[in-house]
Amino acid sequence: MLDDSAIVYRDSYLLAVDKPAGIIVHGDGTGARTLADEVRELTGIADAQPVQRLDAETTGLVLFSLDKSVQPALDALVAGHAMRKRYIALVAGRLAGGERTIEQPIGRDRHDARRMRVSKTGKPSATIVRPLGVFGNATLVEAELLTGRRHQIRVHLSSIGHPIVGDALYQGPAGRSGLMLHALEERLEHPVTGEELLLRTAWPRRFGDFAVPRGHEWSILNH
């Protein structure tokens, strides 16, 4: 059950929560309990609607609308890519070099309905990847979405030979702590007040052994 400790930000219009692993955000027709169900129960607001989607095993920041009147403005922010969302991931191998942008179109895998893949006929997709530190034969990276395709970060990192640890669907090596992908931070303009919001979860426990030095982390995540 979600409780108040999961709340990252709340006002009369918006709520940001730190999603745990193992729960879907929206209903998928199976009747499984969703993050939206948990938020509505926690807040008592039946109209609470998720603005974004995370895969079931991905953890981290999910933004909700608490007032129907702001939904069109939030939808416009999403459509215009005006929300800057950043993730951390632990990937297989030593990822050399500095910042890079992966620009590969993504479409559905016709041979496996669970998967997406890089495809010439797919939708344009772009992800900025920044290595943060190397730990043995794995690299901690920050990933920033410039588009919002299903499984985008997972597909793009796998496409360059560095799948995410714990991501069996995209040939990632097994890990003890599940899928090592977490939505850490988001910047957006408040749809009502116009204030610039910087929302950030706590550093996830399962990434504790891979934390970069505080000064380095701060400078990278806020540049």
C-alpha cells in the first residue's frame, strides 16, 4: 500500500509520488491494482489521473493531476516535451565516452508483443545518456528523455550494447535488485502558478552501492 512517505510533492492541483516496483500505473484490463488506485485511495480524490506512465518494474517519480481543470495544460506540456524527466540506470559493461544522444526510431516487435525494438518504420525517438561512474563491469548512467516511447530507455541502451541490469526482456544481465531503472527527477512549469518545479525522489536504496560523489551528482543532475 502507498502511504504518505511516497509523496514527493503535493498542492491543490498536482501530486508527485515515488512509485515502487511491481505495480502498473494505469489499468491494463486484467483487474490488477494500479498506482492510480493507490493514489486515489491515499488522497481521497477520485479524479486523480496519472500524467505519465512507468513500466511495472521501473521505480520513481510519477506525476498526477488532482484537478480536472489542469489536465489540458498538463497534456499540452507532455505533447510539447516541456517536461524534462531524468532517470538513473545501471547498465551492463563499461560505457566509454561522455554525453551522447541516441536517436533511433522505435516500433513494436512483431515477433514478441511484450517488446519494442529499434525499427526503420518506428517513431522518431531520442534519449540523452550521460555516464556517471563505472563500477566493475557496469556503468551508472543518467538518461534524459527527449521523446516518450514505450520502453524507450530500455530499448535504446540495449541497442548500443549496454542493456540495463535486471532487464531480461532486453537481454540485460541478471541482478539481485530487479530492474535497475529509476525515474529520479523532473522539471516542469506549474500549469496554474507558472512556477518552475524541480521534483526529485530520494536516491533509491538499491542504487546505494553505485552512488556518485555528492558534488558530482548535484552538478550533473542540475546542469
